[in-house]
Amino acid sequence: MVVRYGEGVLGGAEAHCRAVVERLAARGHDVRVLTTTARSYKSWRSELPAGEDRVGGIRVTRFPTVTPRLIPADEILKAAVTLSRQGTHGLARLAQFDRWSRPRQKAHEVLENAWIRAQGPLAPKLVDALAQVDADAFVFFGYLYYPTIFGLPTVRERAMVAPLADEEPMLYAPIVRKTLRLPRALLLNVDEEAERVKAIVSPEAPPMAVVALGIDPPPPPAPYPRPTDDPFVLVLGRAGKTKPMAAVWRALTAMKDVGTIELDDGRVVDASRLQLVTAGEHSRHLEGLPRVHQLGRVDEATRWGLVRDALALVSPSESESLSLVVLEAWLASRCCIVNRACDATDGHVRRCGGGVSIAFEPAGDAAAAVLEAIRSRSFRDGRAALGKAYVERRYAWDAVLDAYESIATAIADRGDVDEAVRGFGGRTGAWILHGRRP
């Protein structure tokens, strides 16, 4: 189950789900995706046809959303539920909730239910359908939204969850903690996410393992419309995650005497020619800034062409559970610049040295750090080689699919899921947690 699914749907959870299910199907498994008719997470409006569909050879069943996201009620309720607490403050808030009287807890649960419904996507027929599906195992991709919060309890004995849990206040809501304690297993993306979720759900944690997903090698180079003849750095993805780049780019383009950049072909050019290219969603925060090319959604040939031709991929996001674009850029032999505030991408860089992790504030210092990271061809190439080796070592498809198969088999056979998780950890050296037994 995933909240959106289909051609042209942009999002990490959706890409993660599609990558896993298509490869499980290729191994001979009977796979079906349950999802909603929504195309945009900003509105959850019912835009795609309800009913049966085929996407990439996979059977997809879409259920209608009955109301769009309730703005601004969703944000008001979220603030009331979470008090914008995360990290140690979020854990303290959960501990405080546990000390409340039961009537006060029940009142808070009413507020949480209202928040989840206002946030959407409100698809009650999807939740009803889950209990009617004759499946050996369910996988829920994403922890936050209505279909997981209200659907998971109906099939908890047959369910595993890939929470894709960024560091954000919503993760520390009591209703989310309750949900993440329900499934037979939690499948995490990176060690930092695993430690974060462990701190939230313990001592009632199900078995947990860092399974992530495999990363495919880049396709062969193909012609594409290059947006500029000048050197550029690249940002991919959602507009909201691009926002921290705006102040940095404004500061960078205002700098004087910025020195030179050595290009991949050995030529040396003035750094004042550096451009910023984005692909994915348009960001209003970048509109009107000099030397910015916002391409919007692009096809795969263009996306990979941009990655290969960029001096570096920049990930300004403060919140990621894995960051596919960073891992793919390393496989394409590109250096990456990530936001130190994001523990997942910062952790990748610390473990492998495949780029630089910088503080995006103050903007002037960040702009100088971006320039220093891309000046030298040998520096970029060396970092990219380390990143590529890291991805090839840690993100292989066979191990990922073996984990899904062994855990699903244990669930279907009413076996020991904890033993399946331990076996995966023993074979791969992945982070695991021995959870409760049924």
C-alpha cells in the first residue's frame, strides 16, 4: 500500500514502492498495489480513475479520495498535536503523554484522529478493502497518512511497514508511535532512521532492520536538451526540499572575485559562470534569482543527462529517510553536497566520504563551501568514486529482495519474523533490532 502510484507521480515513497514491487514481481511473486486516485500530495484531489489499472506490468487498484486536504485545518491540527516537537523534545513529549490521565489521553487521541483525517488522503474504501484482500503479507510504504494510520490496524498480523521516517515533528505524535508498534516488522532505510524510530517505539518495538532498497546503475547516456552551456550544479525533487538552496544561491551569485572552476574536461573557467539547474517541482523561492534554470518534471533521459553533466548534485533537503537522488548520483560518478541538518544524507557522506556535508546557514558561508566543493576536478572525482563504491557495497538488490521474501514467508507461515530479521542481519551486517515475538 502506498498513497500515490503511477506514471508521472513524483515522490520518494512512490519511487521506493515501485522499485520494490516491480522486482518482486520479476522474481515470480504475485504483487498488487493498493493506492488512491490522488496525484498531488498537496491537495489529494481525486484526479486518476478509480478501479483497476496496470503500471509497469503491476496490477494497481485505486480507491477514490472523498475530500481534498483540508487547508489550513491540517496544519493547525498538526501544530496542536505535535507542538512542533522532534528529537529529544519529541521523545520528552511522548513520555509526558504517557503520564497523562486516561481521559486526557483520549481527548488528545480525538484531536490526533481529526488531524490525520484533515491531512488525508481520506480514502475510506481503501481502508475497508485492505481487510478483504487475501494476501500472505502486506507492505505499507510511508508511516504518516490516513491509509496507513487507519488501514494498518486491520491487517497488523500480516503487515510490515517501510516507514520512510524523516526527522520531523509528526513522527513523534502518539498516534504514530502506536501505529509503528503494530506491524510484524519495520523495514528502515538508514541507520539514523532506525535509531530514531527505535527510540520512539521501544520498548514495544517489532523486529526492525535496515533493508532500504537496491539502486540500479544509470542507463546508457542518451541525447537530451542541456539547459545551459555553462557549468552547473543540480538539485532534484520537490520544491519544499529545495527551499534552503534559495538563500545560498542568492549569496553565491552576489559574491565577487569567486575564483575559478576546473571542469571535467580539464578546462578552467571563472566560477561566476556557475549555474543552478533544478528538475522536479518548480520552487517559488528560486523564481527571479540569477543563473537559475527550473526545468520542472523531465523524462528519465534528461534527468540522467543532467546528473552526469552536473559538477555536483546538491541535496539541500533538511529531511530525508534515504535520498535516492544522492545514491543515484554517486552511481553516476558525481560528487554530492548535502545539508548537514539532514541526518540521513549527512550519515551517508560521513560513512563513505562521497561528497561534503555543509551547514546551509549562514547562507554566505554555505555559498563559499559549495564553491570550494566543486573547484577541483580531482576532488570531485575522488569523492564520487568513494560514493559509488559505498552504494555498490550497501545497496544491492538481491539482499533487499531476500529480506522482503524471508520476512513475508515468516508472516505467511505464522513463523518467527524476528528470526528472519536476525538472519538478514547476519548475512549482510545490516543494523537490526530483535523485537517482540508474537
